[in-house]
Amino acid sequence: MSDSKKPLIEINNLVKKFGSFVALNGVSLDVYPGEVHALLGDNGAGKSTLIKVLAGVHPKTSGTISIEGKEVDFSTPRQATDVGIGTVYQDLALNALTSVSRNFFLGREIKKGPGPFGVMKMKEMNEITIAEMAKIGINISNPEQPVGTMSGGQRQTLAIARAIYFGAKILILDEPTSALGQKQQMEVLKTIKRVQRLGHIAIILITHNEIHARLIADRYTFLSLGEVIGKGMAEELGGDDIKKLMAGGAEIGDLRDELGA
Amino acid sequence: MNSESQSQRQESDRLEKKNWFTAIFARPEIGPLGVMILLFGLLGYFSIPEGEFSLNPFAGEGFNALGIRNNFRVIAQLGIVALGAGLLIIAGEFDLSVGSMIGFAGGCMAMILKWGFAIVIPYISFQGGFHFEGLKIFEITDVSPLTAILITLCMTLSFGWFQGWVIVKSGIASFIVTLGGLFFLRGLTEVCYRAFNRAPDQTAGSTTVTDLPDIKNIINVPGHGEMERDAAKALPNEDLLEILSNVPSQTVAKLTEQLTYINEKVALNKTAIQAKKMVETLEKSLAGAKESGNESMVEILTKKIEAGVEVPAVTAKAVTDLDIAKAYIDTIYTARPVANFFGGDILEPVFDWLYFTADWNVNMFGNQFAKGMYSCLMIWLIIALACYFVLSRTQAGNWIYSTGGNLNAAKANGVPTNKVKISLFMFTAFCATMFAACQVFEVNTADTAKGNLKELEAIAAAVIGGVVLTGGFGSILGIILGTIIFGIAKEAFFYIPGIDGSFYRVFLGAVLVSAALTNENIRKRIMGSI
Ligand SMILES: Nc1ncnc2c1ncn2[C@@H]1O[C@H](COP(=O)(O)OP(=O)(O)O)[C@@H](O)[C@H]1O
Ligand SMILES: [Mg+2]
């Protein structure tokens, strides 16, 4: 990826404190359109906290977030979605008991008529759902089928397609593969790859899985105890670097010794 | 390796295509529908009098005109509150205060209709010793039915809003908050009845309001102004004739024709009753003769019975002008349409047609059996239609399902889940008020025990109809079926010979639990697993 590209989102020196506990201690991070930026780190490193600040769930303590060069600040999730940050949480925010298209448009139904008593345009909603899911690679035969009947991979795709359709330029995926079986993990990675190829969307991928990261990530940032301990392009980093950084900076050899002791 | 054909297979292909037959039987409404048909069958066939045989389920008491009228009143009343309860459960909450709310709303309406409405500011007065005084800042007497309903709605909707607000803000289970509402409202209703009914000598008052006028039957009698229908029919003869003299001759002709038809029908039935009695007497004598061994007597009586009895036909009563005048008064439309809307009858032309033309809606004396259906049936169906529309077609419906199905998901997608819940608590209060309005204007009385246990019956009806208690799952059609099952079971079991009538509760209990098990099963199947 060339350096002439401007980052879609720039995070500078971001600090987040919960009371006196410093969850994020000056994190900086740039994400470019058409790139997958893997955010890696051990449990408790602050990955979820970082994306919750980006998603408007928690207010930041200090530091700046800029989108397309403009500084933004939000206090509600709504404001974050309005500037183009789409977050796909682990639980996906889907209602398994209702249909695919009802979920796709949940909270933003296409309707005709006054207020919440407007009649949903089911046909239009169904068509858009099918088309948008197809764009990132899943053909659903029946948009009226309950989400509960879909596979985990399909659900993930639904949540991603929904975020993109509703204007996400920055797509944040929180451990999208962790709850899935082998085959479905691949489905999701394929989906992410397709989104990447769309070219205009910046993807922040949080994962525990080094192999997954290496399969699709263009750039890496490693977090440990609330701080960035390493970053770089995919080409620059070797497998051992990644292993080491993921373990919070410790050498594998050290770990072996530790376990041996 | 056949990886080619493997990769051709899509994830979506794994969902088995259903044919229409399995699709129908996968509907959650299919179970309740079966139970309902079973109960209708029991009620229809067991209510056919002993010794008579008929394949027509409408031949018995259960589904004669009066049976239909009365059964669907029980169903409709329960149905009104079951819709509110059902929608609320779909959104993931409960309301146990519905029954008390019915009593409260009925009491409010009746008291306002009887004594009027006032807003009073209480204050402490020291003049003539320490005591409370009230400052009336607003008072209306002679409250119209519509105003009484609207004032009551203000109070009940506020209470519903308050309960919902406490629940969503505090996160306390709705079970506890509305259980509080159950005790609070029932107590408050009782206190109000006693306070307003208190006799001047400070003895405690009763907990009923009984002597309300028959508001729905207040009519505008030409030349006499507004009065109750019964009072109008009891006017002196010359007044009745005076009223009749102003009725167009076409109407008079039509009324005369109808009255003649009725009188002839009554005469025919009287004749038939006498003939039947005669046969019964003869059969009794025959039995006596057989017992005493009187051969010749047995022979004579048998011949007589075989020949058939002839009784002189009863002559039909002549139609007098007074009859016509009274019949005319019966046709005058109410001057209180709101009271009539809630407490009156509907479908009267249909029931007239069934009597005069179809010759079915006839009681054993030859008179018209039922004049129509109770109005609450219409109110139930109107609310049900509105609920169906909202739940299945509108944005609000999607919000209700998602609020109950996955609260966090709904919130994350910007659904105003608190507003959804509070609105539905207000809707259950609205349904309870509609129930109360139907009751008050129908029977013109109210008492503090009204609506007792209705909250639990409503929940049971919804669950039998396929609503899952944890929320997110259910349909209006299901709630309607559940209501019919709950409402008809008592009647159906009453007619089953040789069985204690209380078995209907045993039956309902079993149906309730099996319905809950089935619902949970269906829900799990739909939820699937990742
Ligand atoms: N709302 C909160 N209040 C206080 N501490 C929190 C809160 N959320 C997270 N933390 C703390 O912040 C640290 C980072 O957590 P998190 O961002 O969830 O880590 P990760 O997702 O990388 O595993 C943890 O020690 C966690 O206990
Ligand atoms: Mg986490």
C-alpha cells in the first residue's frame, strides 16, 4: 500500500481512564481505506476498550480522533455511526427470532406513514437485503427466514453487510471468528476480504488468532497493558515478531523457560 | 477429489426447503387451532339435548343464538386484555396489575357518571379545630359517557406510564412492580368506593355503584325529550298512541308485519308445546297401564299415541296499536352513541334476519332468541385488528419483537426500547379501561371485585396461543386462538355428561403447560445455535 493514501481515521495519543485505572495510555493508530488493520493483544490489553471509545460507548479521557482529517468527538453510539463508524460486536446485535431482512433494517426500517406506525416496505427491504448480502458473497435464498436458522458465518456477514449499507466507512470487527468452527471462520475471512476489495472501507480487525491476522491483515498494531508495543506493515513483520508481540513482548523462548521452570 | 461440487454448495442450501404441508404444521398456531376445534366440537355436540340426534353442532344449547351471544361475550372480554398482555409479553415484560386496573377503571367511570368529577386541593384548616378542608378548583357534574371514559383513561394511562417508567429506569422486574400495582389499585379502588358511598352519618359505604341509569338506552322520544327506553314504553296509552300517530305509515306497516309474524310464531309454538304435553300425559298413562297389567287400556292408549294427538291450534294474538308503538320505541336509535358503542349490541340486523327470514334464532316460545352480539365483541375485534397490523406490518412491530427477542441488539441498533416498553404498559392499561367501559355501560353497575384474576387469565390465554414468556415470540392470531380456548373451555366441560364441571380448570392447566413446552421447543428450534 502506498504512502500517498491518506488515513481514513487517525487516532492520536488516546487515553481512557476508568476512575484511576488507565485502560488506554496514549494509543495512536492510523487506518487506511481498503486496508485491514489487525489489532492484536492479550486479554485485558485494552482492545475492547479502544473500540468502545471509537464506537461512542465510552467517552475518551484525552487524545484526538480524526476522520478524514476532521476531529470528531462523540458521547453516544448514534453519533459514532453518523460519522461512519460501524461496529460489529461479538454478539452481532441480531434478533435470532425475526427474519433476516427485519434484522438488516432493525431500527432503520424503510417505511411509509407516520412515526413508528409507518408500514414497513417489506418487498423493498427484502430486495436490498439480498443484494447487499450478495455483494459481500452470501446468497440467501429466503430473506424471510429467521436469523436463528442461519449459520454463524452467515450471521456475521449479515451484521457486516448491515453496517456497510448504513454508511460505515470504518468497519470495526470485534473477534469475528472466535465463536465459529473452522469452515465458518474461513467464510468470514472471505467476507472480510471482499469488503477490503471494495476499496473504500477501512477495517479494524480485532483478533486473537495470529493465523487469521496473517491471512488478511495489511497492517498490525499490538497492544499490551493499554499501550502500543509494536506496529507495522504485513510485509515488514515476520512470524516470530508477531508471535512475540502477541504474547505482550515476551520471547517465545522466555515463555518456554517460564513454563519449564 | 470432488472439491468442485463441494464449493458449489452454498451455506443457504443447508436450509431444507419445506413443502406447504410441513410449512402449515410448523406454524405455532396449529396446536391451539386443534384444541379450539376440539372444544367447539365438545360444546356443540354435548349440548344437544339427550335423546335427540343431530350432526349439526348448532342444534344444541352451546351454539344456539343465545349461546353464541353469551359465549362470545366471555371470550371477547378476556380477549381485550389478553391482547395487551400478549403484546407486552412479546416485548419481554409482564403486567400483573391488569385485573385491578379493570376494577379501578370501572369504579372511576361509574363514580364519575354518578357523582361527577372534581379536582380538589386538600389543606389543613385550624378554624373550628384542626381538620382538613378541600378547595375545589374544578368541578363538572352530569358527565357524559365520553368524558367519563376520557378522564378514566387519563388516570389509567398515567398509572401504566408510571409503572413502565419505574421498570425501565430501575431495572426491577416488572413482576414485582406490577404486583405492587395489583395491590395498590385494588386497595385504592375499595377506599374510593367506601369514601364516596359513605352515608351522611359517617358509617362506612358500600363498595359498589349500582343505580346508574341505563345510559345506552336513553333515547330521544318525539314530543317527550330524552328518557330511558323502558320508561318510554311505560308511558300512558294516549301518549304512546300520540307518538305512533307521527310515525310514517311505511314504518308502521313494516312493524305490523313483523309483529304479526312474531304472534303467529308464538301461537304455533304454543300449539306445539300443548301437543307435546298431551303426548307426555298419554305416555305416562300408558306406562301406568302397563304396570298394572290393564291390557285393554294399553291397547287403547297405544293406538291413540300412534294416531297422533290433535290439539286445537292456538290463535295468534292480534297486533294492537300499543304493540306497534312499543315496537317503534324499540327501533329508536340511542341518544348516547358512546355508551351504546361500549355497552350496547351489534349485528342486530343479522340476528333479525336469522329470526324473521332464516327461522333459526327462535326460542322455545317462538320469540326472537338473541337480539344481537354484545358490543365488546366488536371492540375486541377492532383492537385485535389494530394490534395485528401494528405487530406484523409496522416499524413499531419490529421494535416490539426485537425489544423482547434481544434487548441489547435492539438498543445497539437504535430502537428506543424504553419507549417501546412504556408504551406497551400504557397499552395494557388502555385495554383494561376498554374492558371496564364495556362492562360498566353494559350492566350499569360497578363493584370493586371486577376484573379479579383477569391478569393471570390474560397471560394464560396468550401463552396457550403461542406467546413465549421470555419475549420476542408470538402472534396476534395465536393470542386470539388462546383466548377462545380459555373462554370456551368452561362452557364445553359444563355440557360433558357425567363429568364434574370443574374439570375445565384441570384441562386448562394441562393445556397451559403443554402449550408453554411446545412454545419453548419452537423457540429453541428457531434460535438454532451458532
Ligand atoms: N467499564 C470498565 N470499567 C473499569 N474497568 C474496565 C472497564 N472496561 C474494561 N476495563 C478494564 O480495562 C482493561 C482492558 O479491558 P479490555 O479492553 O476489555 O481488554 P481486551 O478486550 O483487550 O481483552 C481490563 O483490565 C478491564 O478490566
Ligand atoms: Mg475483548
